[in-house]
Amino acid sequence: MASDTHNHDDLYHRGLNFDVGTLLRRRRMLGMFAGAGLALTVAGCGTAEEAVTGSTTTPTAAATGAAGQEIPEETAGPYPGDGSNGPNVLNQTGIVRQDIRSSFGTASGVAKGVPLTIDLTIRNLTGGAYAGAAVYLWHCDIDGRYSLYSQGVTNQNYLRGVQEADASGKVTFTSIFPAAYSGRWPHIHFEVYPTLAKANSSANKISTSQLALPEKVCATVYATSGYEQSVRNLAGTSLSNDNVFSDGWAQQLATVTGDVSAGYVASLVVPVG
């Protein structure tokens, strides 16, 4: 079990351009959602709290991928593994894969945990499929550690992978349910690249964001063996006070189906410019 309790998603030291760009994009997104809030209430689509606590999310922009609403830009955190902060796993042979549970190359570790399939559908801002786009996805393990960086797994590269979007814009990753670590809501990182050929350097990415997992599903998973520390960590945070999702999570809250024995499927529509 991991003993380090540092902030895995530090928003500092990313530069002025990053800070200003993120702020402006967030303001545009919040304005869109504020204008749509009354209509959603009248239509009886359910509250944000129902979407968060349920085993599946209420259909929102996350599920429908409404045209013109770009996925919010977020920090990649201090452990991206894309060359922007230390190691670059993107230029290693074997990174393009669907099953990211095991390490590749000279590493041989395998991440343990409740099975999770992650389905992302990449769309352009008119709502069409972004066929041929590439997604680099990564997240922490059952102990809240990030491969390549965290103590005990610096020699591993599991829970990282790249997939090319098919004709419908879809990418699928086979993984495990990530832990909740101190200070953060359970989440998954991803970057979108215009093509697979350009998914070799963070300089080429066109979007960086994070997927949030619903509370009820997290609580169910964390009641199983191996996730004991996540029970305490989940209780100590919320989407409302998370340093990434606190200013709005409607487009980033995944729809999750399944159960502990068969595994879960987390789905999210990702509109990018």
C-alpha cells in the first residue's frame, strides 16, 4: 500500500499561457451550462447530485456529446509520462495497445484491481466522429501510485496506453478501477492527438482532460479487497471540492455500468476542437 500523500495533480508551475487558456475555456463552458440549467430543470432530466451518486449517470453533455461544447481543458498532473515532465512513454515500442493492465518492454508488472473497460468517443465540435484521432490514457493503480513516478513502481509503465479512434471515433482500453488517493476525486487522465503518428510528443496534443467516476460505483468497488485506503480517501473529498472538477464536471462524469464480479464499463463522449 502506498505511503506517499503528495498532491498528484498540482496545478502550479505550468506557465502563464496554460493558466490563462484554461481559465478562459472554463469561463466559456460555465456560461454554456448556466444558460442551459433552467431548461434541464424544466425537462426533468435529474439533478447533478443524482448523476454523481447513481450507478449510472443521468444523460448530460457527457453522454450526448452536444455539438459545440468542447471537453474542458485540465492539468495533466505531475505524472503524465508524455515527456512534458520527465519520462516519455509515448516514444516506446509497445505503448499502442488496448489492454493497459500490464507493463511492456523490459518491465513485467501487472496492475491488480476490479476490471474496468474505458470507452471514449472522440467527436469534433460539430458532433461528427473524429476518426483517426489518437488518445493517450493513464491513471493510478489500486494503491494510488502512478507508474514511472511513484515509489515502488518507477520501473513499471502499466496503466498507460495509446489507441487510435475507429471510424465512429471510439477508443477502448482494458484496465482496472483506479484508487482514490488523498486530495483527489477518483479520475482518469487522457490526452487527444490529431493522429496516431503525432501521438509521440506532448507538443502535438490538441486536448488534455480528465474523466470523473460516479460516487456510488466508487463506493461499491472500494468495499472490495485491496481498496481499503480508498474508502477513507473517497470520504475525504467530493466533486464539489476537488481541485479539478469543482468548477463543473457535467462533461467529464462518465456513465458507468456493470458490477464487481463482471467488471465495469466507463463511457464518455469527448468533443475536441
